[in-house]
Amino acid sequence: MTVLELQRVVRCYEHRAEGHQVEALRAPSLKVERGEIVAVLGANGSGKSTLLETLAFLQRPCEGRVLLDGEDPWAEERSLQARRRCPALLQKTVLFSTSVLDNVMTGPCWAGLTKPEAKDRARRALEAVDLASFERRSHTELSGGEARRVALARVLALESDVLVLDEPTAGLDAESTHRVAGLIRQLNRDRGTTVIMASHSLERAVSLAHRVVTLVNGLLVNANLDNRSVGTMTRVADGWEYRDHLGWQHVFEDRALVVDAWAGLGPREGRVQVAVPAAMVRLGRAQGEGPASLRGVLDTIRQERGHARVRVRLPPRRQKVRAIIDLATLERLDLSLGNQVELAFEPRSVFVLPVVRDY
Amino acid sequence: MGTLFQALLAALRLVASLDAGVLEYASRSLGIALIATLLASLAGVPAGVWLAEVEFRGKRAVVTVLNTLLSVPTVVVGLLVYAFISRHGPLGGLGLLFTVPGVIAGEIVLILPLVTAFTLAAVSRVDRDVRSTALSLGASATQALQAVVRESRFGILAAIIAAFGRVVGEVGVATILGGNADAFTRTITTAIVLEVNMGRFELALALGLVLLSLSFGINVMLQLVQGEGRRR
């Protein structure tokens, strides 16, 4: 079930010096399903924070609609309720000049909880971020990383089923980063919390999120493709397209394929990579001319414990695509090297990523 | 140098002996400054917050005028208010000229721009970040505004201190609107001018010392309040 949805959203702001409207974000469509972790990737200034502010109902879009449970809070003058439902950890850490506990209690108090209830929640949230012993500290007595975790606790104390987190681990050391990632995973698993998070780390985003969406110069490159496979992936939802496939670039372990592509809409364009995790590729016997999918020749099969890694060579440029399939499937298909096979995957398995050199 | 030292000694003696004149002028100065600061703050703080919050055409012009008013000479403010409350002025019927309430009215006109402009600056400094943080945590518009004001409280307090300082040490308005009538409107500063003119240097210096210690005492008090606030 869709919790949050963007429909042809455009966010713009007035450029003071030049006196005209500047477009900061264009999001043709985005659906966030209940219980999903969606990571937003993009370079600095690509519009990640703008997108998250829009999803947290902090800024009203100048065009399009932001739906929460299928309803439009801006149109119904219910943005306060929407904000309370989708609390956000903003990129900049701003603590109120009071104690750590009071900081974390603020949100619940605003929501109308009594002080003892708010205090309980604040303590639970501080415990979750490992700062239980800090509750009496002043906001001035915290390191940058601790302040970030207090800010995270402040959002957690609202105990909402939707969280919008703008780079939650920015400025944290490796251990805290690991803990926060674990916390997000745990909230998602145990309480079904829906999380939308911006991340500057591709690694973390891909390991934590169910789905990754990418911003290229303010344009939301959505991975919810209409098409069934990369083979026909020329047109993407809402009328913009990958204009020019630069071709298969390289293939790597655990991601089936990476395609360099240009994503563009009018003047906004930039390079992205389209990737599919190897575990999400389905392998089948080639069966004549069917719906678009990738066809190739089985190149290698390597059996491992519980699964097999296979490699398929695709014509016309002999790119190699990896897939991980379970042994039962391998047996059922009765494949041997040199067989014609077909690769397919769900559009939802397609990750559109900013171009990162360090694969 | 010797004269100055002797004058200082004499002044200290006067202060120590709780000279009736010194006490009277001091309490009048203090009273005028406190009431004027209180009333100007009651109007100026909300006005500053409001100006920081709203966006309207010509806001920058208003802010520029406000900042200009900060440096208007006190005698000019005195003259303007004089024109209003003198017998032939529009508010002449109120009989405010050469009375303490008249002086207070003039001082309010003097410091209102200061309180407003400094409050505006203090609120603007924290406004954006604190507001968006508050909103992101589910604050209503009113709750977010409260958070913004709470976060700028030290700046607002500084505005009030500065306003008090300006009133307590000011001569122009007090002279023009008060008339420096001994038993009615004479304040420390106007008394100092008078005593110096009359060649009574010790008394003038004594009054100066009292004025300084008044300011010092109030600033120490406010420092303590601020320190308390910071520690929490």
C-alpha cells in the first residue's frame, strides 16, 4: 500500500538576485510503499534535501501533488497532521538551547502528550541512539556526532510510522554509523516503519534500502520503470527517456549489470548508471521471440552453497551479465554451457544510481 | 591629576553619605529608564518578532528606516516629541511637557527603534533553522514561532539591556522634555550637566559614579540571568 506519493511535483524558489523562479526539483513520480526503505542518492546540490522537505510536508510544491495515504494534505489544509505523520531529521543539526532530554521531549509535547508520557518516549529514543546517560547534558556539551544522534532521537521520539531522514549518519564515526544503520533496519523490521533517507554513500544506501532513487541536477530519476527489462528500457514513466545508451560498461560481482545512460528532461540531464542486483535476475530458457528481455549464451556456471552464480554473454557486444540463481531452478532448467538463455527482472529491481567511479 | 583625585574622593564621600540629592536623581533616572524600557520592550519586542516573521513589499525599506532611527541624536528625538506635547502641539492637551511621564514618552520614542531593530536581528539570526527544525518535528505554526522566540531570547535580552543603557545615560530628551526642574524632572545626567556648568565638579563626578554603578549593577544582574539560561 502506498504511503507517500509524488505526482509531477515541481519545487521552485525565487532567485533574489536574478529575480526569477529557479527550479530546484522535478519529480515526475515517486511511490513509497508501506514498510519500505527508500534511499535517495545524488551529488551535492542535486536536490536531495529539497525532495525530502517535500516528502515531509515542510515545503509546498509549486506544481503537482504530494499524497499521504492517497490524500492531498496541502489541498485539505492538513499539512500539520501530515508533518506530524512524517517527521524529518534535517540535514543541518539544530538543537534547541536546553538539555538533551528537553530537546527530545519537545516533539511529543508539541503533539499534545503529557510531560511524563513525553519523558518516557524521550528516554526510549535516547536509549535507542545509545545516549541514555546524556539526558541531563546541555546542548552545548555534545560533540557533533552526539548532537546528530540527539537530533535523530528527537525524531524517533515521535514514534511515527514514517520517517524522513536527511543523511542520518552525516558526521558520525564508523561505529555510530553502523549502529544507526542497524537501528533503521530494526525499526523497519520490527515496527514496519517506512523510511525515506538521503544518503551520500552508495554502499550504505544499497545495503540498507529496498529501493534507491536518484537525483540528477534536481530531476528525480525513478526506478519504478514501466518497462519489463533493460532491453526495452528506452522510455521511462512520465514521458522522459534515457536518450542514449552509451552501452554496457562493465559487469561486476553481485550486481548483474551496469549500464551507463543519460537521463534527461529538457535542460536537466546527467549521467546515471542503471544496475540490477544479481540476486534479482531471473534466468530462463530462451523461448523464441517473446516480450523484451535480455538474451544471451550461458558462459559459466559456478555452484556455491545453496545457489549458483552464472554468467551470460550478451550479443551484440558480448557483455557479460551475472546472475545468482538457486540450485533448484538451475536443476529444473537443466542448463549446460553454451545454451541460449533469457534474463529478466522486475522493474522494481532496477537501480538507477549516480555515476560512481569506485565500483 | 590632583584635582581629579580630590574630586573623586569627594565624590565617593558624597555617595557614601547617601546624599539626598544624589539619591533623588538616581531613583528618578532609574525609574524613568525602567518604565521606558519596559513599555518600549512591550511594543518593540513583538514588533521585531513580527517584522522578522512576515514578508511584505517594502520590508527592506522599513528595516533601513529602523536602522537609521538607531543613530538619530537624542536631542532631535527630544525636539520632535517636544513639538507634539508642547502646549500648541497635537498632544498639548495632555500636559506632558516638563513632567516625568513626558520624559518617559520621549525615551520610549528614542529606544523603540532600537528594541525593534535588535529583536529583529536576534530573531532573524535563528529564524530559518529553528523554524524548519521545529516544523520538521511536528510543531504548529504557533509552536514553531514560540521555539524561534525562545531560541532568540538572549539576543532579545541584549536588545532590552542596550535600550536601558541608552535611556539611563541620555541627556537630550531628558533636558528638552523634562526641563531639568530640580524637584520634578531632574535626572542624574541632566544634573551632571548642570553641576558641571555651575562648577561643582565633585557632585557631578559623584553623580557620574552613581550612574556607572547603576548600569554595572543591572548588567551584572542580566549577565547572571543569561548565564543561568545558557547552563540549562
